[in-house]
Amino acid sequence: MKAYGKNIRISPKKLRVVAEVVRGKTAEEALSFLKFAPKKWAEVLYKILHSAMKNAEHNDKQKSSDLILGTLIVTKGIVYKRGRPVSRGRMHPILKRTSNIVLELQVK
């Protein structure tokens, strides 16, 4: 009962703020929190959690009320490197960071 999100265009530091709040809750409780969370990045976690719940219901015949968040890992993905031109023909780097998410559900 896993779901993955790879190379999501959000910095892992910002995504971990929302992941810390949700970690350890029941799946339904976490889903309702993420739906109304004030952070923009909660929508990404909402989609991944919803996908994991549907995978558990369809593939493993589990009830959504019996599921809890087992592991929620946010790691660094690839970094897109861009630049901003400055004086004397030089360049200041712009790093566009991405995140990888691994979400695993467990049965109570």
C-alpha cells in the first residue's frame, strides 16, 4: 500500500513542514487535514495520500477507516540549474529544487 511522487517541483524543505504535521495520523484524518491546510504544498500530499488509499482499497481490499500513515519520507530530487546574468559576463546560479515522496500506509 504505497504511493510515490517523484521530481515534484517543490523544495523538500517546504514540503517537510506539511509532512511533519500529518505523519502518524490515520489516513482519513490526514486526508481531511490536507484538504483544508493553508499551505500550497498540501495539495501534492493530498493527491499522493488519496492515491495510496485507493490502491489499498482496490488492490488489497482494505477499508479506508482502518488505514494509518506508516511512513512518509520526503527526500531531495533532481535540481534544475538555471542562471541569472549579471555584470562582466558572469552568472548567478538559480537552483530549482525538486522532491521525491514515499508514502506507505499500514493497517491498524
